[in-house]
Amino acid sequence: MLATYAEKPSECWRNKVAAIYLVTTLSAKGQTARHGTTKVNELVNVFEFYQGHILPELQNPDVNHLPILKAEAIKYVISFRSVLPFEAVKVCVPDLIRILTSDSAVVHTYAADAINKVFVLKVGGVAAVGRGDVSPLAGTLFANLLGVLAKEGSAQNEYVMKTIAAVTGIIESDLMQHAGLVVPQLVLKLQHVVKNTVKPHFVHHLFETLSLVIKTVCGSVDGAVGEFDRNLFPIFQEIYRVNWKA
């Protein structure tokens, strides 16, 4: 299957999708919703398959190339993130950030979910990803994640907002470098969900992110409390008004 794909990728991409599915099915012997695959079939080298057949798909510079195949490659990362060497998983993070710009809702949603899941990985019981790892990527991360929320059909993408919350929490005070981009967009999103709440989990992660932003900014900037008051309280009052009527 992989040989035919290598010869004619545009025509035979379904063969590679099938191969990824077979490897995933045959390899995973134990898994949890929180950690993905936790035990693998020793007869299948999931790391070798990742290096030889998954990474090349993620590293393809065309983020819209064969979206179904790209989605399957990202799902492989999500599934085996806990059993692959962490450094090997970490390598694909810049590619996942770039893939957030894909036009495919499935692809950019999987990319956001994968980034979030990689960022919360632990090695030896200790968080594997810290501020020093994420801060250099934060500018592009925020831009691409917020860009997804501007796409039709993804305005309330809960996986994207959950990842924004995760990034905000990890980089802590380094958020100040990106507050000018992030804060106005969060306020706009809050104004939008007041009028049209479709996904409660999105709203939850939005408020989680806002809480982290307010805590960070108000701890660093004099007068920020008053500025947030002026911008947010009218929206909160509208939320209470709408809920009271409901």
C-alpha cells in the first residue's frame, strides 16, 4: 500500500490512509481518553513508522495537500503521543502550528487538538513542555489559532479555544508580548457569543482564557483593571440581561 502511494501519491493516497489505519489498529493494545495509546504491540515499530511515514506528511509545506491523509497523520500523533519519544513528538509542533492555517476544518481542528495534547504531556511525572518551549512559538501560535476562529464554520471551535487557553497558561507573564493581538480578539469573541452561543465548551474555554489574561495583564500594567472594567462589564451586563429573560 505504501509503495503504490509513493509511486502515485495524488492517485493512491487512500492506500496510505488505509496503511495508517492498519498500523494504528494493530499497534494500540491499551489506551485511555486522557493519554491516548499507553501500550503498544512490540511487533510493530510505531516510532519507525512515525519517522518514515507520518512526519513527511506533516512536513509537507502545502497545508492543503491531501487533507484526509494529513488528518490521519495528525491523528497518529494524537494516538501515540504518550509512547513515542517526547523529543520525536516535539519535532512536529512547528509543523502542526503551520497546519493550523489549513482550509480544512477537520485538519486545523486536529492540529489544534494535537498541539494542546502535546503541551500537556508529562515525562517521568513532570510537565514536558514549559514556558521556555512555548514562548518562542507563541506569536505564530496565537496568530494561527485566532486565524482559525475567523474561518467560516470555525468561529466557535472549542478545540482551538482550549489550545489558546493552554498556551496562555503556559507562557504566563510572556503573554504581555502578545496582549495587543490576543485581548481585542477575545473581547470580540465574547461579544459574539453573547448574541449567538452555539458551543458551551467554547464559551468555557473563552472565559478560562480571559481569566488568565486579566490576571496576567492586571498584574503587570497599571490601570489595566479599569480598562478591563470599561470593556468587559457592559458585555457581562448583557449576558445577565439575556439569561434573565431566558
